[in-house]
Amino acid sequence: MMENKFKHTALVLEGGGMRGVFTSGVLDWMIDHHITFPYLIGVSAGASNALSYAAHQRGRGKYIFADLQVERHYLGMRNIWRHHSIMDMDLLYHELPEAIWPYDYAAYRENPMRVESVATDCITGEAIYLEEKEDPTRIIDIVRASSSLPFVCPIAHVDGRPMLDGGIADSIPVQRALDQGYEHVIVVLTRHYGYRKKVKNKKIPPLIYRRYPKLREAICTRAARYNAQVELVERLEREGRITVIRPEHPVEVARIETDMAKMNALYQHGLDVAAKILGIYED
């Protein structure tokens, strides 16, 4: 069985908004080939994808990032006026898991894989790693916190603690996975090889997040830390300590995308790249 080949391997899922449909393709290929891991950690869109994968709900991730966005436009600036957030939070975190495509909490709970999501603690400005298998409300709250983008989403709360998007503090938590003691790590990125963020002198207006100076600092230094993480990933990849699954070319899907043809193409690309890289493990 292919899953036995990964019993000492951790899985890391980067975020990236609508680019997460690439990850959905990768994970659906894994579901098709019964690939499981003892530990998974996801950030933002990666945390959302992780839920569907951990419950073995094939196609659910692709539906969320492509079909549902095209149908309902849950991510877009018009939501700022209607919902005071760039995302329709009620649709994503209530209607979706309860009615539109009900989440299989039982399958998630029964899956022995540890699943962590990364959020950023607004008070400390540092990454916080959260996991939950029993409480459905807390499960959804964790993913919501991990995906709450700064400036355009309200601050989320888990256990009464204010939190925002995990990508602020730890965009690619490969070091977290290594620290758990796994022999190997598979990292799914949503950007092509060599991509770096532009480092700018970002200034946040003084009234924004004024109660959270550490969060302000973390936001301002995010690009530099992201680039350092990508350099770490590329070094570990060269050393053979990790396997990286990433798009083979620059992604044309925008963070807010409604072109279904582009979304379907990126999803298929995820399936194809997973087959190319992981297919070598088939018996």
C-alpha cells in the first residue's frame, strides 16, 4: 500500500487564496491513491484544504476554491460593504459545512492523522499552532482564524484569544514539521520555483491594530520572513530532506479569481504534478 511509504513523513500545506485550488488537486490525487500521513499542518487556504483531505472528502476542496467562488463570489471587495469582510464568513463557516457541502466530522475525528493549523496571535505577533478533533465549533473557528486576512477580515478568536491569518507569522511551517521529529516532509506550495515576495517599507496607519504592536511588526516584516522560509525550503530540497510539490510555472490565478477555466486548469495541474512527483512511490 502506498500509504505505508509515508508513515514517517509529515505534510505541509501553504496558503495562497484561490491558488489553493492547486493544492486541492494534489490532495485529491493523494486521496485517489490512499496516501495518508501521521501529521499534517496547513496555513490559511492550506488549513481549509487540510480539513477536506483529512475527512477523505474528495472534490470538496476544489468545490470551495473554484465552483463555490464562481457561483457565490464569497471572496471579493463587494463583501466589505455587505459583510464587513472581504470574505462572506457566514457562507464559508456556517452554510458551507452545515448545508452546502456538509463536513464529515466523524471521518475527521476517526482519522488518526494529527492536523494542525497555523494562526497568528495578535497579542504576541507569533505563530500559534492549533489542533482539534472533537469539538465541531472549535474546528471551524481554528480554520477561520488561520484564514482571516489582515486589514480586510475581522479579527477572529479561538479560546478567547485574538488571531489572524497564519501566513503573517509562519507562511510555510516546514520547520514546525521537522521539529515534530519526522524523517521526511512533503511541502505543497502554491508558487513556482524561485518565487520571492517584494520587500517593501510597509507603513501601517497608526490607528490600525494600535492595540497590537507585535502584530503590526509581524505584518511589516512578513515578506522578508516569507522569503527566508522559501530559501530554507529550497535548501532542504537540494539536501534531499524534503520533497516539494509546486506549480511548474507562474500561476495565472489571482488571489481573487472567478475565471472557471483558469481554476479548473490549475486544479488539473495539481493532479498532474502530484502524479509526476508521487507516482514513483507506486508499487
